[in-house]
Amino acid sequence: KRTIETASSTLNSIVLSISNSILGATLITKGRVQKLELTDICCVVELALLDIDEIEARRFERKFAQPVMFADADPIVLRLGVRNLIENAVKYSPRQSKILLKVEIDDEQLALVISVTNEIEGSAKLGPDIFNRARRGVDKKYDGYGLGLYIAKEVAKLHRGSLCCQQSSGDAVTFELSLPA
């Protein structure tokens, strides 16, 4: 059974890398989402969680303000952006630590906010360049090309939204992807 889980995890990583490469190239060359449609954001978030290893998915505590929340989005592109935030949370937090995943309404900004809060292994500080292409967040001990947060930021922009990072005084970090409601 462990061999199957390892193979499944490896295949998921390969699919994420290929998806990121294709979407990254599309975002860079076209700079726009092809089609926005009324989309259940909670459903997109749940689907993104299905893309990661089942054991890692159990680490997520879900808090949705409502079971269904709609916004204009490209569900495929948004799913990849959310998946990148989820993958980063898993990759850079201590193993088996809990990760908070929220979808809420920000009445002040008239936006839907998807937030991922996790601990960062060690007490690294994230710089303002964390969303730049080829920028690695904490250190080089993890595989990757530094594209995940860059792509998530571009996904937010393409949806006329934003992506920001807030690091508390401790080791907690929150990434908030906001979409116009």
C-alpha cells in the first residue's frame, strides 16, 4: 500500500509541474483568462484539495463562511492557483501540523477571500519579492522552480483580484487570494 501511495504522490507532483508549466506559459504569453463564468468558489477549493496527497489533505481544517459562494472565475485556472497555495502550505510547514483553509466574504472590499494559514518550518522571514518568478520562499531544501506563488499571483490578477502574504510575529503565515464578489 505504501508503494501505491508513493507512486500516487509522485504522479500528482508531475501533474502539478506540467499544469504549472502550461498555465505559466499561457499567463505569460496571453496575460488574460479566456473565460470567466459564475463559479462556486467553495467547490473549486474542494477540488484543489483533491489534487494533493490524501494524507496531506487531512491536515487541512476547512472553514467556509457559507457552503456555496459564487464569483466570476475561470474554474480551471483558479483551481491551479489555489492548488499552488495549498501545495506551498504543505511543503513549507512542519509535517503533520494543521493548516487552516478559509473561504470568507470581505464586506469591506466586496470580495471573496480564500486564505491558507500554516506554520513555516523554522522562523524564516518571507520577503516582499516572494511572488516574483523563480523566487524561492524559505530555502533551497525543497524541490521546485519558484513558480508556484508567482502563478498564484498571476491567477489572482487575471481574475481582477489580489494575492498577499501576512506573516505573524511567530511562525504563522497567511496567503490571501481575493476575488471580486
